[in-house]
Amino acid sequence: MSGRSPAAMRKKVLLMGRSGAGKTSMRSIIFANLIARETSRLSATLDVEYSTVRFMGDLVLNIWDCGGQEVFLESYFEAERDSIFRDVAILIYVFDIKSAEVEKEFINYERCIKAISRDGQDARVFCLVHKMDVVPPERRKVVFHAKESEIISRSRGLDTRCYPTSIWDETLYKAWSSIVYALVPNVEALGLALSGLADACDADEVVLFEKATFLVVSSRTRRSHRDKHRFEKMSNIVKQLKLACMGSASHLDSVQIANSRFRAILVPLTATTIVMIVTPRPGPAAGLCLLNAAVARPEFDRILLHSAEGGGAAAA
Amino acid sequence: SPGWDATSADSSRRPIILIAGPRRSGKTSIHHVVFHKLSPHETMFLGSTAAAIPELISHNELFQFEVWDLPGDYALTGEIRLDDGSTYTTEDALRRCGALLFVVDAQEGVDDDAAELLRDIGRRVAAHAPGLAVDVLIHKIDGDALQSPEARLEAQADVQITLGRALRDCGLGGLPVAFHASSVYDGSVYEAVSKVVQRLLPQRAAMTQMLDSFVTVCGFESAAIYDVVSKIHLARDSFARGEGTADLVGDTLDVVVDVACIYTSRGAAGQEGTEGTQEAADGAGAQASAAGEEAEEGAEPAEGDPEVDDTFQFDELTESVITLQDGHTMVLRSVGPYMALVAVSATPDVASGSRLGIVDCNVDIVRKALHGLFQGGAGLSPASKSGR
Ligand SMILES: Nc1nc2c(ncn2[C@@H]2O[C@H](COP(=O)(O)OP(=O)(O)OP(=O)(O)O)[C@@H](O)[C@H]2O)c(=O)[nH]1
Ligand SMILES: Nc1nc2c(ncn2[C@@H]2O[C@H](COP(=O)(O)OP(=O)(O)O)[C@@H](O)[C@H]2O)c(=O)[nH]1
Ligand SMILES: [Mg+2]
């Protein structure tokens, strides 16, 4: 436990769905800093595109982005079946709401589910009902629920989560935060540490974001808030700013925003995380929050290092 | 539009900004993105404009005008039919006109019809509003075919040469015409509209001077005063050192407004001390039930209501400091109703305790001076009779 060689914890993530469903777009926006409107220039994924992303430092995601064209599908389920569906931690299946071949997609989905459960592994399944922006706002709920119940009924009893997504709004961050949340070890310890920080600052709430993706890792709320989607909205908003800064050849460091009712402070916490502290106004001074964040830093460092080692050992 | 008649007492003195141009060139998009905060990609759903849509912009005393989004291909002949059924003679509209935007699609270039349209409009301007400048927006400059700087320059030059020649050919060579490249996908549309609106602002010179001394005294690289609702800058210091960060300042305004909107609109709930257990756990959709429920609501429209009053939680205590790793620091302070001063420094020390105190003292001076300018009562005025 005292050693300083955090064995990376590898997790295999399968990304599936028909060609043009938006798999590469989402992956590139979340992990490779692509801007939403640049996705129209992506070309179709041929066969499997492997990418490795580091998340929270020591969690390594091996993302298998499986091109959805017919020719490749056959070989995924036949010749390549063993290599593709072995050791999958997470299956993300992307349903394109614009697709006209609904039944065909479900058949492919069922084949994926079958292939995954046949190996008796406990992979988690996330289904993203994607491109929701093309559905008129007042119909989104109905359309999503219809799709969701169909998906669940065809998931062979496997634990399946469904999320409506679009690259054009914060729903993308909601879904992907939930996905990585399933992978990050030690979330309980992180939550406890966040509680401590929130108390020390007398904060309304404290949220931990991963630095590169701005996905939400954990949060603590001390005073309730009406807007349930605020965290993913924050992810979306700050990620846009981060990209804008990169456009002008620098990197975002910290953000403070206040008016007569609140103050929000976003500062780097550990090397791989950013913390947001929201306090009421009038309330504690900004300096006090910054000080408390600095004091809490070693504890978070320890938890994150610890989780990498613990997880690494378990996986070995 | 609500409030259209609210200040009708002096409505005849409020300048109009007319947006004209060929069909589908992006007129309505520009109007909605700049004045309604519509996301650029959502402009794809906009339908064709059948009747002119007038819009009163009135966030504070300084910044009052009307924007009329005209139907495509409309050459300012006969009467202008507004979407509320009323009509207006083009002569009257032109007499009140402070600026005329002529929007063309840079991807398509200008054809004979577009040139003819500008000629027709030019003739009307020359007849009824002599001296009025026409601002040509070379729009959609973000187009896929215009990715390289060379292609952009070429497209811009094409438009300028074709339209310039068209005007000269019919004896309108003397018409003052300015060209601006623009796109709703980046800061360029705000830059273009800002330049146009600023010409209508008699106080601009005074504001520029004020910003010059603010920048000098506080050691900033640049500073500007923005209308936060539209992201139009009313004035900017004259040292022109802030070129590289102009877009970033626009993004800063977005972030401040969006975050304030999220964290100011807490519900009637707001009870103290519910030591976050149930809420805390669903932070990242941890619980099965929570994830299901939240996904359900995720299907609802994500965008907030575009009405200004609901979303703009901008008050006299609004402030922000954003720092970059290379040391650049942006300081934003409220200086009036929906007016923000945004200053950029190349070094982070302006945001440190004692320096920030000095900055705030000087912001206060700017705030008071602006208030004085308001009291003068003279807001924007039609360029054609700026003396009143
Ligand atoms: N690429 C790109 N497309 C744009 C831009 N601005 C507008 N568009 C698109 O251009 C199309 C037409 O936009 P509108 O704003 O409806 O055009 P309009 O000039 O009001 O059209 P009419 O009312 O019919 O005359 C829409 O599909 C917009 O999405 C831009 O800056 N870049
Ligand atoms: N309207 C809309 N289009 C999207 C969305 N996500 C991706 N797209 C578009 O869908 C097309 C195909 O995306 P891509 O990521 O290459 O699909 P893949 O084959 O599944 O990897 C691209 O043109 C994207 O711009 C979305 O949420 N909404
Ligand atoms: Mg229109």
C-alpha cells in the first residue's frame, strides 16, 4: 500500500450501433475535445477503431469503437466474436432515433446482448437513445420512453440503463457521467471527502469533475436545488469554455462567478480533478473556499491513489 | 413581441436596424442568435420569413433600438407589412433607420439577383435616407468550403468586388458601404453587429476614453463594455491590444450568464440544512431509481426559456474572474443594467487581493460615469440626423 507505482486499471468499453449513429462523434467530443459542429466532418468508422483514454489518472479505458456497417457486423458476431466480446466491462449501444430500420437495429442489439451474456461476465449495459435534438421538444419524453421500454424488454433481463442523448446539449454529459461513474472505484470515499469540504466551506454544494472530460465524478449537496440537470449543464458550459481557451492557445485554470445570491468557484483539486464549490451570498469569502480546497487536496490525492492501487490489485 | 408599445411615447425617435438580403442568407438566424441567444445549430429549424418581425431592444436607457428582420428578397418598395398585421411606409422606416444590414451567403457568393436587390435597396436609401451606410454581412463564412484562410479571403473579395461594381454601374458608387465577414458559429457575428450598433451611440467616444484610462490605471491589456443580453460591445478601449482574446471574452459572458441562471433560480424549496443524503447520492446517477427518473426528465427540452427576464440573472453584484494557465486573466464586473465591463490582463496578479481592490475602485468610477451618461438621456440615435 505504501508503494508509489499505481498499476493502471484497465477497462474495456464496447461502443456499438449502426453506422452513422453518432458513436465516434460522442467519443470524440467527450474524450478528444472535438466541438459538436465539427462532427459533421467525421468519416465513417471502418471496422474497429481502438482508442485508449486515461480517466482520473489511473483508470484506463480501452474504447472499442465498432464501425456499424453491415460487412463488419457479421464478422463481429462470427469470426471475431471471442476477441470482441471478451472481458467487456461496459457495453454502450447507440440507437439512432433517426434510423428507419428500427427492427434491424434491435436484432443487432439482441445479438450483442447474447454475445455478452454468453461469456457469463457481468458487463454493464448502457443504451443511448441518440440524436434526440431532431425530435420536437414536446415529443421527446414520449419518444424516449417508448424506445426505453422496448430496449428493456429486449435486454434478456440484463441490467440496462437508457439515456436520451444529443451532442447539442448537456444530455450527452449526463449519460457519459453515469457511465464513468460505474467505473470509478472508491466513489464512497470521494463522497465522504466532498462532504467534509462542503461542511468546511458552509457550501450549498460541492461537485467533483474529471479534468480532461469535465464529466461529473461525485457530488455532495447540502441545500436542495430545483434544477436536477445542473451538473451536466455545468459540464457542458465549462467544457465549452475550456475548448474556447484551447482555441486561443492556452488552458483554463480557474473560474469564479458570483451575483447577489451565489458564488461558484471552480479550481483544480488534484492533478486529474476540478472541484466546484457553490456558496450562498452573502456567505463565506472566496478566499476561505480556496483555502479549504487547498487543505483538502492531500486527502483527495490519497483517495485517488489508493483507489488506483486497490483496483489494480483486484484486476490483476 | 411583448412590450412593443411599452415606450411608444418616444418610439418615433428610436432608431431601427433593418436586416435585408436574399432569401435563406441567414437574416433571421443572425437576429435570433444575437438577440434571443438561440444556439447556432438550432437555426436550421427556422422557417422562411413572410412578414417583417420588429423587435424592441431595450435593456437599459443607453441601449434602445428596434431590429426589423425583413422577408428575403424584399427591396424596400411599397409598404412594409409587420407580423402583427400593421403596415409601415418604407419612407418612414428609412427615415428612422439607423443602420441597414444587407446579408449575403458567402458560400453561395452573390448572383445577379442579389446584386439587383442591393441596387434597388441602394436607390431607396439614396432617395429617402441619404448618408445612411449599408453594412454588408458576408455571412456563413464558416462554411465547409471556406475552411482555409485563402478560401475565406477569396469569397470575401468576390462579394466585395461584385457588389461594388453593381452599385457603381448604376451611379450609386457614392453610397457608403462597409463589408463584414460573419458567422453565427463564432464571435464574428457579434463583432459585426457591434460595429454597426456602436455607430449609433453618441456616447461611444466618451466611453472609449473612460476605458482607455481604466486600462492604463489598472494595468489591463484591454477592456470593453458589453450588453450582456446580446453580447454586443458598446465600447472598447482604443489600444487594440486585445485582438486575440475577443472571442474568449464573448465565451466568458456566456458562461457567467448561464451559470448565474442555473444557480440563481433555486426553487421555492431552498430549505436549509437537509444534510445531503438523498440528493447527494444521485449526484452522478448513482442509484438505479434516480438514474431512471432523471433520464425521464432528460427527455424534456434542455434549453431554458429565451425570455430575457427569466434567464438573465444579472444584477449589480454580478462578478467573475477567470484565469488561464498562461496567466491571462479576465475580470468581469457589473456596471449597469445588463451592462458588464470585461477586462483582460496578461498576468494573473490583477486578481490578487490588493490589486483587485484597486480594480474595483476604478470599476466604481466607470459605473458612476456611465450612470452620468445615461442621465444625459440621449441614447442611440438615427445616424441620418445624429444632431437631433
Ligand atoms: N453554416 C452556416 N449556416 C448558417 C449561418 N447562419 C444561418 N445559417 C443557415 O442558413 C439557413 C437560412 O437561415 P435563415 O436565418 O432562415 O435565413 P433568412 O435570410 O432569414 O431566410 P428568409 O427569411 O427565407 O429570407 C438556415 O438553415 C441556417 O441554419 C452561418 O453563420 N453559418
Ligand atoms: N442531429 C444530430 N446529429 C448527430 C448527433 N450525433 C452525431 N450526429 C451526426 O451523425 C453523423 C454520424 O456520426 P458518427 O459519429 O460518424 O457515427 P458513427 O458511425 O456511429 O461513428 C455525423 O454527421 C454527426 O454530425 C446528434 O446528437 N444529433
Ligand atoms: Mg428569415
